[in-house]
Amino acid sequence: MSSLGTFVWSIADQLRGPYKPHQYGGVILPLTILRRLDCILEPTRDEVRALAKKYEGGALDVQVRRATGLSFYNTSEYDFGRLLEDPEGLRANVMDYITGFSANIDVFERFKFENELATLDEKNRLYLVMSKFAEVDLHPDTVPNAEMGDLFEELIRKFAEASNEEAGEHYTPRDAIRLMVDLLFSEDNTALLEPGTVRTIYDPTAGTGGMLSVAEERLLERNPGARLRLYGQEINDQSYAICKSDLIAKGQDASNVRLGDTLADDLFFDRTFDFCMSNPPYGVDWKASEDAVKAEALAQGGRFSHGLPSVGDGQMLFLCHLAHKMRPEHEGGGRAGIVLNGSPLFNGAAESGPSRIRQWLLKSDLVEAIVALPTNMFFNTGIATYIWILDNTKRAERKGKIQLIDATSFWTKLRKNLGAKGREIDADARDKILALYDAFDEADPEYSKVFTADDFAYWTITVERPLLDEETGEPITDKKGNPKPDAKRRDTENIPFTYRGNALGHDGRDATIAAYFAAEVLPHVPDAWIDVKKTKVGYEIPFTRHFYKYVPPRPLAEIDADLEAQVAKIMGLLSEIEA
């Protein structure tokens, strides 16, 4: 933990007794935000107070922005210093200070901070905690925005650990975000370096704003004169409050961060963006959004009109959402990156909702690349994860192609695990992945392969066998003399569109299926036939199969030698005991 994080965490020690460790966040997080805003406002406080005597409402908003460049302000007579001058009236004065903020600062009510003030005051902890916070300077000149974001995430992780919650629900590790941002920006690299460049980026699962913050940092590293407008939606009140505070401190428009359920209610329904990013929760159901999602699924061309995943896992809904939030091709196009676990690659049978979603994405040529990340990369899970990169205006050589990159071995071990995270993608590993992406070839097929949509398509055929008479063993026929199918002997086969290397697609469907059936089925069950009415089209992306590396088993002699060595060791220990 950083020295700043250690200091702020030490303030939480003052809460022992009246509060349990899992309750510390409700006090420490809003007070950290309050102190941050207080430090930002300090240089212009007198100027704003003078303006507040002349203007009010929207006019004051305009005048403050014009005079100070800030998108928020506080008209109260208080600040941290003056608050501590009146210990007896501290609680009431803190409330007066909070209510003095401009209307776009709604973050404290999301923490239900008035209740916490009452508890702190009752337990004689309010002055103690406020005075500790007054000792730390959180002005951006002292604590840059990136460091402030890290501080919030450190605190959230510590509070989550104290309450046995999933810290990973709140934020994504910075190394994974940096990789995704670099992949997103790579295709727009020249334009991003032009003076005065303005781009928009959107996160529908914004959390505490980590993705948006890293995106801005990475762009400004390349082009200090660029401008990235940040947009986000978040369902969790506390995460929303932190994200909004962070963006306000950066000078972003506060109205660009909105509180609500993205799946049920897209609060940016009238906007699309240059870049979109998301790390949605894995395996979390969407029952609360079910009615709204299913209603939208009926709308032609709607976000969810291409298919619905199971109610038990909403990841693919966010994948569809991002595909619709990219700026349209006729307006210059957009790109999106999303972190998902393995199930969206292959879950669902042919013509199921997930398969139809993959079919739409692949046939619409929206999937540019999928990168397999190392395991143990995230704070709350060690499972396999993947970055999907979407683009609706692929450059010429990428059109109709999908690149798969196996980056599972590109990691370095952390000195100390952070939850389930024991590995990170450092700068060297990130450069290797970006080099593979930029090369866009199979020069190094161990790590990079290029496919077409047909490579992931297949037909599922239903293979029938005749129902046999129990006495004679002869097939039972219907009135027309056709054998009746035996449901117990029924089977299915998946036939790739590219069977035997022929990318025939739907035009060659019958010929390909017939060739497969004759070669792979009839030699084993000559009485079988295909029920053509049940043939279905499916799409899956068998990532691990394409990068499978055969590891031969150890020779028996080597295994025997190891066993003999272990037996000898055990016998030696036993002899020592007997002696």
C-alpha cells in the first residue's frame, strides 16, 4: 500500500469500537472525497464566494467556470480549517458545507453521509477524524489524478477484504486496463497525435472510473494537447459517487457520469462514442433487468435484438450494448474493448441466444481481435479472461478477418498477491502483445492466428437411427414405408463450414454435410440418416483448441525412477525412527 493509502487507512483506526471494519468505507471514502474537493477549491474559494453574492443558479455555474475553469463550486463560508474552529457545532457546520456544493455534487447523499455524521458525532469521533483529514493535502498538484485513483482503489480493496466482499466487482487491475486502452488506441494512433484532438470514451460499467482514468492518462502521455471526454454509467451508489468525484476533479462534465442500470435503462441512449470500454461482472444474473431487456429485444435493430443469453449470466448483453454504442461507420466509426471470461466464446448450442449473438458479431465483421490474458490477473478470480476488441470500420487488410492472440504466458509474478491477483502484464509483455496485434499475421502461430467468420461456423445435424422391433430386430416403418426414428438412439453431429478445408458457407451446405455424413457417420452406423428439418447453424470460438500445445507424457522409466527415489527416502526416514 502507498504511504498516502497507509495514512488514510490509519485514520480508519480512529473508528474502532463504534464501527466494525467492514463499515469503515462508509466514513473514510466520502471524507476522502470531501477533502479532495476542499483542496481543489482552496485557491479560488474567496473568488467564488464573491461571485455567489452576485449570481445564482445557472448564471453562477457559468461565471464560476469562466473565472476558475472549475465545473463545480461551494458557496458555504466553511472549509476544513474553519470547520475545526468550532468543535461544538461541527456536525451542523459540516452539513452546511456539504449542502453548499453546486447541484452537480450529489455524491454525499449516495453514501448516506448525513447518517454517518450523526453516528460520528454521537460517538465523539467526528472532530478526531476531521482533524486527521485536515492534515493531508489532496490537491492535484500534490496528489495527481492517477495517484488519487489508485488511492480510492486501494481503500476499496482493503474495505472489501475486511467485509469478505468481492473487491473485483468495483475495479479492474490497471495493467489489464492499460493493455486494453493501448489496443483500442492503436488503430487511431496518427489521428490521436494531432494537435487539439478531441475524442469520447464511454464505460457502461464505470465502477470507480479506473478505466476512464487510465484511458485519459494514456492519451495525454501520447498527446498532451489532446482532449478525451469521459462518459460513464454505474449502478452502485458508492462506486458512482467515487467515479463522479474523480471525473469532476479532472475538470470533466459531471453530467457525463450517470447512476442507473445500463441493461434496463441506457442513460446515453441518444449518444454513440469513439471508444467504449467495459469489464462487466462475470456470471451475474440479469433478473432485475429482465422485463426491460426482453422488451428491447423485440425492437428491430435494438441492443438486444440479436439474441439473449441465459438469465444467469449477463456478460453478452454488455457485449451487445457496446457494439451498439460505437460511433456509426458513416460518422467515422468507433472501437470497443470488453473483458469477458471464457463462456461467451462458446456457450449455448446452435441457434441459441449466445450462438446467434456470436453469429451477428462475426458476420457483421465487428470482431477485430480477441486476446487471451494470463490467469490470476484479477483481484477476485483466477479464471481465464479475454479482451474482445470490436471495430465497425476495420482497415482494409483486417476486413472479414478475426485475430486471436494467446497472451496467457506473457506475465510476471507479483512479489505479493493482491487477493487472487498474483500476476501482472508489465510494459515488456504489453509491448509483445501489441507487436503481435500490429503484425496481424501468423508469422508466430504459437501466439497469433487469423481466421474468417466461417472458421467459427458449423451446422448441427440430427442423426436418426431406426426403431427396431424387439422380437425380429427389423426396423419399424410408418404408413409410407419409411423407418420410424428411435429417440433413444438419436444423436447430433457438428460439421464445420470449413470441413476438409472447403470454406463453402451456406452455398455449399448440402454438399459439405453429405460429404461429412458419408465419411464420418455411415461407415460406423450404415442404417443412419439425417433429419434435415432439424439442421441448425451455430457459431463458437474454440480459442484453446486453436492454441492447444501437445505435451507428451513422461516416459514410464522416468516415472518409475522418481517413485523408487521417493520409496527409498521414505524407507530411510522409517529406519531413522526405528533406530
